[in-house]
Amino acid sequence: GGRGRGRARPGDGLNARARAAARPPAPKGPGGACAAATNSEGGSGECQLSSRKKFDEIKKANQAAAKKLVEDQFSSSSEDDDEDAEDKQGKILAKTFTIYTNQTDGDASELERTRQYMNEAFQSGAMTCLICIASIKRNQAVWSCCGCFCIFHLVCIQKWAKDSLFLVSSPLTDDDFGKKDYPWPCPKCRFEYKRSETPSRYYCYCGKVENPALDPWLVPHSCGQICEREFKPPCGHKCLLLCHPGPCPPCPKMVTTTCHCKKAKPVPRRCSAKEWSCRLPCGRTLLCGQHTCENSCHAGDCQPCPQVSKQQCICGRQTAERLCASPQWQCDQVCGKHLPCGNHTCEQVCHAGPCGDCPRSGKRSCPCGKSKFQLPCTEDVPTCGDSCDKVLECGIHKCSQRCHRGPCEICRQEVEKQCRCGKHTKRMPCHKPYLCETKCTKIRDCQKHQCRRKCCSGNCPPCDQVCGRTLGCRNHKCPSGCHRGSCNPCPETVDVKCNCGKTVIKVPCGRERTIRPPRCKQLCSRPPTCHHSSREKHYCHFGRCPPCRQTCQKTLTCGHLCPVSCHDEALVKQTGLHQSAGPWEQPSEPAFIQTALPCPPCEVPIPVECLGQHEVSPLPCHSANPYSCKRLCGRLLDCQNHTCMKECHCVTKLDSTADGKKAGPECSQCEEECTKPRPPGCPHRCVLPCHPGDCPSCLQMLKIKCHCKLSMLYIECLKLTSADLKEKELLISCKNQCPKELPCGHRCKEICHSGSCPLNCSQKVKLRCLCKRLKKEVQCSKIQEGQVSLECDALCKEMKRKASEIKEAEAKAAIEEEKRRQQAELEAFENRLKGRRKNKRRKDEVEVEQSSWQKYKNLIMLPVFGVVVVMVAWLMVYND
């Protein structure tokens, strides 16, 4: 069982068969079915229909596989043995009992038997079909017996009923068959059911719902509705539990009822316990008629009177003390009273009433009964002398003796007798039976053994041998007489215990080999096998105890305690114990031995300073020694400029008062050049090696360009670097005029200087108007600043107007010339379109081709003439 031991994904539920069904079929022939359909008329539509059909088939296959996966997850009759499953089972039971416990104010003491059946429904392997000895799963159809409430597979019980009815009806003839509704028994309790009661459909426990849906939050095979079955014995009420297995609990309804003796007032009580006693004396008159019942209020008839009294026997001759409950008794004396004949006495033992007439009075018959005589009671009846003729014990012949007293003799006539089986005959006395030695060879009703009875009449008795076949449990043999059909299930139950034996579940015999032991809530009591005084608390289990997970806590050599888990019973793989004989020998599984491992090195962090005293790091206790941090030493060398570049190392302190950052004899020696910064502007290096203190003054000459970048100057480096800004300005100047041009285009008038030139240019320049006729001399800086401007006068404007008129005339002439040229081209084109005569005539005529000058002289001369006119006018205006 188990609801699912693992949460699987939906894609994993497709098994090989489902995937094979979901896989589309391979196309037939080259190109597939769709290609063939496309080549034919309307092939694209057929291809779409075929693809749609395949898609629907795959979709149905996937849905069926998913449904099967869901059913498999909830197919077990039990829950997993974890805390969540137990909580879920408790919630389901509480939900099932809710209505009942509400009626009983939470009292569930009467539900123990029902609770047991429901626990078996959830427990792994507890719900077992006794016919097939297999677990009953959630999704399987079942049938429950109404006598013992045992659950079977529906298919198994149908086969059982069919086989039972066949075995009962097989010896019958066709005339007898069907006249009687032969029953079939329950395999467990032998409760008999009619043929018509053979189950054919799967119902829930209460019988309301056919094929109840699979719901993990309900009792397996339950519909979840209220049971509403009538209680047994019937009280008029119905069961209040939800649909459940097993018998219904006692009725919890409240009714008003009085006690057994009807003396007390009616009180409200549970319907299942409505019979109650008031504990007062009963007081009812007993059967003796003299005493009353002294017992407390009770149900049913009163017990016989326990009092003792003197009572006479029936005949009245003797008196004795006897129980009042049996007043009539007989003594052992013969009556002895004289009968009415006066000759004989009564021979009856102590009796009541008259003795009656003498038995020898009246008409009496002779011993053979043929003659009757009227004689006094004192005379015996004589024999009649006729033959006896009474039928002898053989039932065939009559007694041949004369009338006689006493029994007749045995029949001695010889007759030819046939044996009981009818195979042999023999003459012999009639009173002797004749049985031959032939053994019956017929098969008995068990259909296995022969009768083997001597001289059998054909009505063979039932087989008297024991069946002895192994039952489905595989532990016992069938104790019943030899029979046909399947043997009855094994009635035995087996206790499956946990390891400590305190938790026990009962399962049908044969299931103990496959069922898991119950989960025990008792703590494991095995003594520890490691150095700890006690084990970690864990539940009872089979097999080896889990490894100890307590911390070791052994004292190490360093004084710390071992912090790892207990390692006294570690499994170590053994290698190299077996040498293979050759490559054909299969490698054996590695052997593991249980041994105590030594404690690992101490990992307690200890603060340790590195060799160069750069840092303090926590190191494991087992390796807490001075170490190199891999940094540079960094101690200041004797040059006072550089530090030791060696990796972190140990340094010997020469003076106890010396600085801890000063280099020692183990540090490196400085061999570099002086790298101290030079004065600003000095590009020369210090000529001394790396040294403490300031560097000497630089006396070298610097070759440097002046401000205007035209001359090279030679200046002492010390003068240049020690001079201030004004002095540097004078030292770098070449004392010549600055060659730079101002934005206006004139040369700077200043002496060689640094930076940008001044913008106030004093050079005199000519200022003209827009038409260039008027002119005026002004300072250049004023023109740049826009302080001075020269406007055109009236004459300038008149000349400008005339020049524009000349331009307009030239433009018009150019337009007219273009029109004439276009008209000439049009006429030439029209002339080419005329008849042959004109064309021949034109061929005879000598055409005089015009030169290029004649064609384009007008176009060239007009612009030239216009330009000449404008120049002449401008010169005239400018000279004025």
C-alpha cells in the first residue's frame, strides 16, 4: 500500500504503453499520407482532417495516461507512515465521527469497534481479500459481508458465489435444478446468501452510491454521506456516522424510559442503553405462589424460588425438604394399591390420581393375535394352535411355527440373494446379508478419490478423507473433508509485531510475509555501543540502530573537545582483501567493516600573528604556528625612501626600543636610484643613489624656446626653477616683436610675451561703403568693435538702380533669343516631315552650313556687352 511515496511529476506518469499509444503513426510511403493527399484533388483538406484526427487520438491517450497516474497515486488502501499521513487520517476519522460525537457530547467510547475497522482501512495491508490473499486498493471494486463485515474484491466474491452454487447444483438433475434457491456462504463467517443476493455492482458501505468516486479525504470505498442504516437490533433510529466500514455503533439517541420493574419514574437515557435497573427489590410473586422475588430490579422472568420447604411426593407416602421452585417430586416406591379386580396390585411407581383398571381384564388375544378370549384376570390366555404367520425380520417370509409366546426365530430359509452392488448372486439363508468382495470404482463427490467400498450399492457415501491442500496462506492445509472447488480461506490470524513487541497488528494468515511491521511509538531501548552513556532518542525499529549523531566530546591532546559527530562505529570500506584469479572472475561487492575512527585534527580557531606582524588570523588549533601572510614585508629601509619588497618574513629586532616597522638584517638592501621628486620644472634626475634627506641643487643648463617659439634660449635650471612668475616671464622672453597675427589680420605690436595677444589693434585702415564708391581711414580696433560705419549716399543708390535695369534688359534679351532658337528648331523639324519631292529638292540644293560663331554670336555678345557697361559705370563712380 501507500498513497504515494513520492511526489511524481505529471509527465512521469506516462508509462511505456501510454507513450507508445500517444506516439503518432509513421507515414506510409515516401512523403507520407499528407504528401499523397496534397498531390490529389482536395488533398490539403484531407491532410488537415488526418492531422486533426491524429491530434485527437494523441490527446485522448495523454488524458488516459494522466488519469491512470492520478488513480495510481491514490490506489493504495493505506497512507504513508509519516506524520502528515497520520494527521490526515486523524482528520478523516474525526470528520466521520462528528455527527455521532455531537449526539454523545464528545463521548466516543462506543466507537472502538468501528474505529478498529476504519483504522484497518487506512493501515497498510490490513484490508486483505481472504479469497486471493492480496491487498485491497482504493480504486478496486469491493463487497462487504453483512455478517462479519469482511471486505472482498467484487470479482473474487462473484467467482466464489458462482463456484459455490455450481458445486451445490452439479449433483442435481435437470428436474430438480431451479426448484430450490440454493444459498452460497460467506468465505469467512459462513453467513448464507441467496442466489439472487449475489453481488453484481460496486456500492459504498452504506449502499447509497454506486461506484463511489475516489477521494483521498474520505475513508476508502466510502461515499462521504451519512450512513442511515438501521441499527441492529432495530430501535427505530438510523446510524449517524458518515459512510463507514464495519458494524454501526450503538444508537446514541436519547429516549425516555422506565426501569425493568416499572416502579421508578421514566428518565432520559441513550437508546442503546435504555434498559436499566432501579436497584430496588423486584417484589413480583414467584411461580411457587408463596414467596416474592427478592432480587434487585431485573429484566426478563424472575429466577426460580430459592426457598426450601417440606413437600410430599406425588403419592403422599414420603415427605422431604426441597426447593420451593420444584414442589412436585416422585419417590422410588411402587404404588402397590389393589386394583378394582381385587386380585392384583398397581405396579406403577409413585404417581398421582387413580391406578386405573386391571390390565388383564376384558377380551384378550392369543400370542399370534388370531383368536380372542373372555377370561378372568387370574387366568392366562392359551395359545390357539394355529400357525404364527408373523412377518420375520427379513420382511419377506412368515413364521411357520404354531402360535407361541415370545419372539419368533430368525428366518432360516435358503434363497438366492443378489449382493448389494447387483453384480453377484448366491443361495444362502435369508437372515444372512450377502456382500461380495468387489470394490466400488466410482468417484466420490469430491471428484478425486474412488469409493473403494465393498459391494457398494451405487449411492457412495461422502469422501471421508481430509482435503490436505495448502491454503492460500501457504502456512496451513485445508482441515475440511475432501471437497470440490476452492478451499475456504484460512481462518487464522497472525500477529505482526514491531521489534520490541509492544505494538501488534492482526493480519490474515499469509500476509505476514508481505506486510510491513507496524510503526511503533515506543522509544528504542537498546544500549549504546559507542562511548556515550545513552543513545539519541528514536523510535523502535528493526535492524541496526542509526549511527550516533551526538558530538564526540572526547578531550584532544590540545585540551579542546572533539566537536564532530560520534565516529566510534564508522563503516570503512575494505580494499585489496581479495585478489581476482583472472579477468573472468566477477568483481565482488566491497566489504565494509565497523571500526572506530580517530578524532580529526582540532579545528578550534586560535589567533596567530604572521611572521612580519602584518595581521592576526584565526588558524585551526592543529596548525596554529607562525606563518607568512604572503604580503610584502613593507618595513622602511635605511634609505628612508623605500620598503622591503621581500615576502612576509621573520625580522630580528636589534634594539628592544626600536620601532617595530624598521627594517632588520633579514630585509633587503636598497639598490635603486634616487626617485625623490625634483623641483617643479626641473627635468633632471638626482645624480646621487637613493639617499635620505633633500637632493642637491641642479646646476645644468636648460634649452628652452621663448614665448613666441622662434628663438632658443639657454638658462640655468636652478635660476628657472627658483624664479617666480614675473622672473620666469622675463627669462623666457627673446626681447623681439611678437610675430603673432591679431584676429583682424595685423601683426602684434608687443614684445615677445606669453599668453594671447591684446585685441586693441591701432593700425589705420580704409572703410568703404557697400557699393565700394565711398572710402574713409579709421582705427582697426574701432571697426572690430563696430563703433564706425560708412553708409551709401544718393548717387550710390542711383548707380545701383541703373545697374539693375541693365541686368533686367539682358535677361529679357536672353529670353527672346531662346524663343527664336526654339522657333527655328520647330520649323526645321516641320520641314523634315514634308514629302519626297521637297526632300529630293533639298538634296539637290547646296546647303551653306553656318559656322559656330554665326550660330552663337548673339548669345555670347549680349552678356559681354552688359559686363562692360557695368565696369565702366563702376569706374566712373569710384573715380568721383
